[in-house]
Amino acid sequence: MGKGITSRKENYSQWYNELVVKADLAENSAVRGSMVIKPYGYAIWEKMQAQLDKMFKETGHSNAYFPLFIPKSFFSKEANHVEGFAKECAVVTHYRLKNGENGIEVDENAKLEEELIVRPTSETIIWNTYKNWIQSYRDLPILVNQWANVVRWEMRTRLFLRTAEFLWQEGHTAHATREEAVEEAIKMINIYAEFAQNWLGLPVVIGTKTENERFAGALETYTIEALMQDGKALQSGTSHFLGQNFAKAFDVKFADKNGQLEYVWATSWGVSTRLMGALIMAHSDDNGLVLPPKLAPIQVVIVPIYKGDAQLKDFDEKVDAWLAQFKAKGISVKYDNRDIHKPGFKFAEYELKGVPVRIAIGPRDLEQGTCEIARRDTLEKHVIQQEGLVDYVEKLLIDIQNNIYQKALKHREESNHKVDDFESFKKAIEAGGFVYAHWDGTSETENKIKELTKATIRCIPVDNPQEEGKCVLTGQPSKQRVIFAKAY
Amino acid sequence: MGKGITSRKENYSQWYNELVVKADLAENSAVRGSMVIKPYGYAIWEKMQAQLDKMFKETGHSNAYFPLFIPKSFFSKEANHVEGFAKECAVVTHYRLKNGENGIEVDENAKLEEELIVRPTSETIIWNTYKNWIQSYRDLPILVNQWANVVRWEMRTRLFLRTAEFLWQEGHTAHATREEAVEEAIKMINIYAEFAQNWLGLPVVIGTKTENERFAGALETYTIEALMQDGKALQSGTSHFLGQNFAKAFDVKFADKNGQLEYVWATSWGVSTRLMGALIMAHSDDNGLVLPPKLAPIQVVIVPIYKGDAQLKDFDEKVDAWLAQFKAKGISVKYDNRDIHKPGFKFAEYELKGVPVRIAIGPRDLEQGTCEIARRDTLEKHVIQQEGLVDYVEKLLIDIQNNIYQKALKHREESNHKVDDFESFKKAIEAGGFVYAHWDGTSETENKIKELTKATIRCIPVDNPQEEGKCVLTGQPSKQRVIFAKAY
């Protein structure tokens, strides 16, 4: 138990909170609900950003930047949208401070005529802008993404999972046809799924949300749902088909090839620093973080076991050559020859931080041309020849990336339950995991189930097998199972 | 005059405003003083970010993220700092909207106990955080950078140059000694200078600010000052030695090697989307943007001059091979074979957008194995053999990068004036450029000169030659000339 983290079994929630802080990923700030993302945590987020950004650009998207503030009147234009976000908005009302009787005060003479909302999401300000960008079908599609901070005044916050301010990307696209917009929304949820699986090592189910769980203003919300080690689901990314809702709210029309004016079709899609929470909770253990190599800021650490400076020199020479070879392969490596800490301390430290591969080398290794390799995911150690070390580690990193994914997949498969009556349903939900059950399709039933069990419908999987069945609560006829789970 | 931009001679200020919008870089948003950075403009900013980020990392800095909001009480802790920023702060006072009689209203039941300031800069929230990160000399130095948006409620705004919200990076470092902090501040201003010169093609003078012009809370502000084509200066980046001011305001002490408690020494440094303004104003001409190749989103454009689809095929085949070769060299190239626009229209478009090299190829070129090359910086055209085209263009891009810098340098050198009496001073300031004059070292004189001429002291150059002289206004003795200019 590196630095004495609470074990998952003892208290999963506390384990998570402690791990985030002790592994130097993030901490609570002095501002209620806002976090500080520390350099080590931010380095992981940067790796996520770089890969996602590459995938967005490869699919024809460009980045742009829109204002942080949204005039209240814009915000109110799409009825469902404002309904969904009004209760958790940070509102700017003044633009100046002054020296008052009790020190620095808000200057009441500097009150805004119209209040500004700190963006919780940018559909409204962006569609107000698109109005000027779109006249003809030639201006379409618009495929734009924004990397930004957003604010939602959540009452109960948790580092990465739910914070008042968070970082994310939000794609906002405009299309000439319904079909093209739907295709875009699906394309992007697939990109998120690919990213989750190949980079985060996180198996996900792709599906659509029920009307209850849909994004405020969307006609359809596609989601990727992942399962955490404690059996709770985590929504990891969403992509929305917005229909013509925002085009109508902001009067955005285009002339088609026949000169006919039509409203524009829209999508939006986003993932956020919440993915950091998914990453941590999906793979880590009681010793600390377990990071997939593709996202690890340090992929390999080399720790010499030595006495005195004279001995260290021999190590330094040997290791310098390895460092160059690792670098040449694009593998990020750290050589920790600090003398202020003992090897055991360093081992625990890098375990806590989730470094995928640790190489230890002692005086006997120097003589015998060997070294000890420890892999973080399985905690296995073995001694290998120094000859071919770098190639060996390169393959090992690929192996670890795969193994992390397979382990999470196995956990999820083992946590799938099919149930057909409400007693079994309740037990399955209590046990955790994805519960596949029939549902009569009404919001009423969905709400009732949530009330009774705290479980929500995570999604209706795409390509869901159709089968006759009866709703697990009401017994009404149903044509397919949907996924229920408790969720973050 | 691409798309009919006002010429620089006619109205420099209008030329700039029109160019920013017509070249698709940015536009004013519906939110007072906030801009929308359009994809083409953002692509340039991304290139700047990538290079700066690389330079920061190579000098040992890591990125992190701190809250957007700063509690009012923190903001007030450093007296000079709050004095400097209080008059232009966006203030969040409420955290909820509600459905009221007149539609969506601010919910007065959701008033914050303490107002939050939208960060105009992050020293206060960061030093409040560093307090928990620093106990011992072993925790130092801290070398952290943040890429973020900030808000300063400017009354007169201009796209990129002065906007209520802008994007920037802010480095915040903590050190055990004064010497180390000063060294860091100087190191970073040198990095900015290197970036300006080698990437923006922008010659800059490195110097220190006078007390009047110093950052609010700094003991010393280092600056890079560039000269625009209209003879006005533009402060392009600053690096501040903050002494122990913020450490004292937030009580941040460390135990040195002897266990003695000392206040920590600080720096901060930043560049912003203002650099976009500098880039545009330094190099562009009456036809549109002139971009240095290293920052151009499209470095080379290829335009075929053809009639009918059958002919186009021959061009496509030829050009496809080139595209692969350009890509292999990491040169970004666009092949514009759209049939909806004529070549002349495309030429004007890419001139407006500042694409450094244009290759045009017509039917006779196909027969003769030639093509026409136009370089954007000099507007020169010449016909070359297709053989060796890609190597030729690769060298040309380097040449253009250098030429842009040399041209700007020549303009600045020609705009340097040394003056020794106030009449000449006033004339020189009116003429534009950097005016080197003696100054008696008092804020009073500095203010008086500003009042009389609108000129400010841009900086006291580092390694400034020392010479006896008399203040250009008061005749008081002075030991060095400083640089005066009107500035953006």
C-alpha cells in the first residue's frame, strides 16, 4: 500500500479520493468545487488531448475559439437547453471592483446591463456565430472543435468526476441534411470509443440515451459507457444529434442548390477531464495508479541500486546508452539516480504513479549483464539479459497496453447480468455491473426504477438484438433489453 | 487589393481591422469586447502554442491547470496587484438562473457569499496553491506553466490586440534564491525573443520596464518590444521578477538546508493572442496577410489552370506525386482544384490569406515540364522546371522566413532615431519608430512626456550603453538613453 492508500475493498470511494491526491494528479482548490490539475495529472490529460486532436483533424475538423461568456438572452433561446443548464450557472453581473469601506468591494456603478453566463457548454454562442458564417450550401459542412474550460455549478463535486469547472473539448458541426448530421454524430461517438479502447484501455458500450438522459436540446444522444471496478458505470463521452433545434432558435438557414432556404442541421460532441476519473478507476489498484503505456507521462523508469558516488558512475555510463536508445524509439524514460531516497522508496513512488515498466539494476547485474524488470499492471518481476533490453521493453509496453484492456474487458464481461424479474434486477443492481433488462419504454417506469434502486438506463446499445420480452418492473411488452446500472 | 482592403497608407488602423476579418482570422462576437477566433486564425495560434510549449518543456517547465475563478479576498492580498487589476474585473456574484416574470432571471436566492473574480492573471490563486506545495528547499524550484483564457474588462477593444477575453500562457515559478528567480525571468524573456525572431520573423528589443510600466506586483518587468509598420511599438511578451511579494502575501516559506525559514522567490511570464496582432501588423501588405512559413497553416498552395474534367485528370496525376513528396518533408500543402472558382479568384484568396508559396500549373507547363512559382513576401513570380520542384520550394520557404525577418529588421533600423532636444523628440515621435533619448529617471517626467506626446518609455534595453547626457524634457543629468515610442 504505497503511501498508505485505503484499499479498494475497504472503501472504494476513499481509495479514489486518496489516490488522485497522493499520485499528484489533482487537488481541491480554495474555490468551491474547482480543482487544481497538478503537473503529473496534466501531463496525462495533454497526452489524451494530443491523440484526440489528431483524430479530430484526421476526420476533417478544425479548432476555433468562442467566448467564455454567453449573454443571458442567448442562453434562453432554446427552451430545453436553458431548462437543462439554468440551475447550475455562474453568472457575471459586474465588471469592476473598488476600494470601499470594508476593503475591496464590487463596484455597484459597474453593473452589466445584461448578465453574462460563464459557458456550461457553447451551443448558443456558437450557433449565434454560425448564423453569420452560413448563407449557402457551399458554406456547409462546418466541422469545428473547441478546447476549453466550462463551468457547471455542481453542488456535490469530486476531483475529475464532477467539478464546478472542468476542461473539455466540444465539437460543433453544421450540415445541409439530417442524414449527414446523424452520420457525423455517429462517427464521433465511434472515434471516442476507439480512443477509449485503444488509448485508455477502456472497453465501452456504444448506445443511445433515453429521452430522460438526453442532452438538453438534443434529438438523440449517443454515449460511450464504461464500467468501473466497483461495478458502477461511468458515462465517458457523448455525441449529440441536435436536429434543427439550435438553427431554429438562432434562425440559421442556408440556400440549397435550388435556392430554397432550409434550417441547418447540427451535432455537438464532447469529452472532458472526466476521462481522467475513468482512467484511474478502471485500472488502478491498492498500490496506486496503473496507467496504460500510451498515456503514461513516464513509460519506463530506471532505478540503480548502488552505494557511493564511485559506484554510481558505472551505472550512469551503462544507463546513458539505454536512455539514448529509448529516446530514439520515442519511449519516455526517466533515470532516477537521486541519492536522497532509497530504492525501496523509489519503487513505491513509481508504483503509486503508475509507471508501466520499472528497470532495477544492482552491482551484481552490472557484473552479470542482467537487470530486473517489473511490470506495473501485474506486479510481476523477472531478471533478463541487458542485451536486447530496449527491444524487450518496447514489446512489453505493447503487451501491458493490451493486458490492461483485456483485464478491464474481462471484468466488464463478468459483470454483465441478464435479468427478467424485478427481484433479480434489484439484486443484480446491488451486486454492480451492467444489468441487461427489458423496459417498457416509458419515462415513468425509468423514473420509478431509479427511485427504487438508484439505477439509471445507461444506454440502449447500438445494434441491440431485438427480442420479445416483458418490462422488468411493469410487465408491459418490450422488444429489447437496455442497460441499467448505478452510475457516477 | 484582395477583396478590397483599405490600403495601409490610406488608413492603417482600418487596414488592420479589415484584414483580420477578411483573412478569416477572427471577428467580434456578440459579447462586448470578446472575439471569436476563426479556424484559420486559430491554426496559426496553435502553431505558436506548439513551438512555445516545446521551448518551455525543453527548459524544464511542466504544464498544469488552476481555477478560472479567484475569491475576491485572495485577489486583494497583494496591494499593488489588486490596484492594477481591480478596475477591469469580471465578477461572478450568483450561481443560478430561474424562470421569473420576465423570462429567465438571475436567482437572487443563489447569491455567492464571496464574489469570485474571473482571472485576469493567476498569481494569487497559484501562490495560494503553492503554499501547500512548498515546505523545504527540496520542493524548489517549481517550474509551471498554464495555457488558459483570462479576462480583463477593457473599455476599448481591438481584435487580438486588446480584447476582454484573450488566450495566453502564464508561467509561474518558485525559487529558493533571488539570483535563481532573476535568472529564470531573464531566461524566459530570452526565449520569447528567440521565438519572436525565429518564428514570427519579428525583431525585438529586450529591456526592462520603468516603474510606471511594470506589472502590478513585480520588482522588475522584462519585456520584448517590436515595431509595427506604422511606427508604433507593440509590447509582445513580458517576464516578471516578483521578488517575495506574492510569497509574503500568501505566507509561502521554505526551510533552507539549515532549517531556516525563508520566503520563496517568484517569477511570472506570459505571451498571448496579442502575438497574432503583432504577426499581422509587422509583415502584411495591401494584398493581405504575409505569414512566415514556420507559422503558416498552409505553406504551399498548388493551383491548376485547366478547362474541363478530362484535362484536370492529367493535373491531378502530376500533382498527387508532388503532394506525397511535400508531405514526406513535413511541408503543409494544399491542392486547390475546385471548379467553382477561377484561378485569378484563387490567387487573390491565397494572397489574402498569406500562403507563402503558390505554384500555378497550366496546360503548357504540363507539356514543357515547367510551373510558375509566386512568393507571397515579395510577390515575385518565375517559371521553373518541375524537376527538383519540391527541393526548390523547401529552400524557398527558408528563404522567405529569413527575408520576412530581414525586412522587418530593416524597417526597424530605419525607424530608430536618436534625439537630444524636445523639439526633435516631438518630431521623431510624430514620425514614428523607436526614439532613443535621455530621461532623468523620474515617473513625473515620464508622465509629462506621455501627456505631451502620447509616447511612453517602451523599455530600457538590456546591455544599454552608458553615456552622459541630459534629459530630453528637463535637462537633468542622465546616464543612458531609453526607448520612447507610441504604442499599441
